[in-house]
Amino acid sequence: MTRPASSSASAPVVPHTMRAAVQDRYGSPETVLEIQEVPVPVLGTGEVLVKVAAASVNALDWHFTTGLPMFARASLGLRRPRRTTPGVDVAGTVVAVAPDVSRWRPGDQVLGQVRGGAFAEFVAAPADSLVHRPDEVDVHDAATLGVAAQTALQGLRDWGQLQPGQRVLINGGSGGVGTVAVQLAKILGAGHVTAVCSTANVETARRLGADTVVDYLVEDHSATSERYDLFFDNAGTWSLGRCRRVLRPGGTYVMVTAPKSPWLHPLPRLLAAPAAFLFSGRRAVAGRTAQHLPADVELLRDLVSSGALRPVMDRQYRLDDVGEALEQQGRFHARGKSLILP
């Protein structure tokens, strides 16, 4: 292990302590998360220290903080969280590097994904998980190009195998994943994109490029006679039978999420989805999680840099309000992404 430092005389001075959101038990984010003064991370092999400028909030962070649903604790930590500081998406400045790291230097502007700990003033990040942030990409936009954006990209391109000219249905087109999915579907060549969202988000979905926007508070689109080549389900609110019926023969259903419960859901739906599509001439993809691929982050970054992809911001929170931010995330009605600013 290496204490953060740099051999350069011009390198930033790294303090010994920092402010971070810390938890030692599961529960309501506003109850279990405390802002504490803790030691600045000690760098391991292949790591760099990043001064956090912005970190984005994901459903993943809510799950790590609450420990819900209970079946997920097999990976989160059975009795208490393995990660004591949440946050995985980050943008900021490299301030120190481990001796074996040559790719980055103090002062480099970066974005990427870490193993947790981004809701703090500094975070230790694997050097190979970061990519360069050019000046033309705003640091706040950069912080959104992590879990949610990669889920949208890989869900459409890889799991759904979207082809040019196809008709795409996106159920849940207004959150952190959905707002990116609507735009990426058009960027990847979809011939027609239908987004399903609530009344408050109809204009946002339309502005992002959806050809048709359905307000689920007004219309039950699961009963539509329209047929689609790809159903990107970012809500999981329709029966699997109805999901199957809105697809053309040869179409693909991609399940990204579904309503949660304290114990098992969405596990039953994840297990049932492939079986529900057997012998139907359609296929279902469920239970996959996005891989962190720096090449995908670079692609998303370049799309933002060119103006083709426009991150949608919900709210910005100070570090002291991280509990409130995660409580809001847990209601699963965000419009785009929210940020934590140290």
C-alpha cells in the first residue's frame, strides 16, 4: 500500500483526512449515512487518487445503502455493508498515483467508475477504469457517464442487438437509464422510438428525440396494437405476457429493472422472463448488469463532446445532503441524473 503522494514538486498537496459519507449498517439512507472526517484512501497497486468534482447517484448506491432486496446481501454483505462509503460514478482530478502507474499524472482530468467511495472528497480509483475528460465535456455531464449510461448502451447495442431501422419501445424513458436510452436508440439507427413515461416527463422524452411519447398515467400502452422489434424495459410494470405480445416475431425483450420489494422482487421476474418467451419466436434477456468498459465510456464521452448525447440533470446535492439524494433515488421517479458535489 502507498500513502498518496507524488514525486513532482508542482503536484497538489494531498491532505491526510477528508469528508466522506460513511455507513456501518443498512437502513434508510438519511438514517445510516453520516458525514465523517476519515483518512484519505491509501493507494494500492494500480490505483490513482482522484479529487472528486462530482459523483452521480445510481439505484445501485441505494441498494448498497439499504441492503435491499434481502437476497442481494449475498453480494452486498450479509450483516453489514462491505462498502462503507457509497458512490461509483466519478469525475475529477488526479492528485496522486501509485508507483506502478504511468498512464496518469497529477492534474489530469478524468471520469470513470470506481469500486465504491465516490461520495467523498477523494477516492482511490483503478487507473485502468478511468478515461480522460476533455475541456469541452462539462465535469457534471462527465459524472453521469457511468452505470446508467453504460446500462443503456449495452442494453440496446449488445443485449438487444439493435439494428438500423428497427422499431424500439422504451418503458421508463425518463430516469438516468431511460433518458440515455431514448437518445442512444436514435443514435444507433432505430427507425422509430416510443418512450413511455409519466406526464411530468413527456416533454423531456420528446425533446430527447422520441418519435412517440406515451403518458402511462393517461394510456395503458401495454394493450397497444403496435408491434416492436426491441422492447427495452426499464420499468418492469407490465405482465410478461403483455411484454411478449407487443413484440414482432423475432423481436427481443430486454429487462433492465422491475419494481422492488424488501425480500425477493425483482428476482421472481428475472427468473420467469426467459421461460415466458420460450417457443414464442421471440427472445428475452434478463438479469444482466452492465460491465464497466472504458471503451464504452470513451464512446459516451465523445457523443457528449459532439453534442449528439445530452445528459439530463435532475438535482445537485451537497455532500451533507447525500442521505436525501439517495432517499429520492429510492423512489425511482428521477428525471435524468442527480449529482453529489463535495
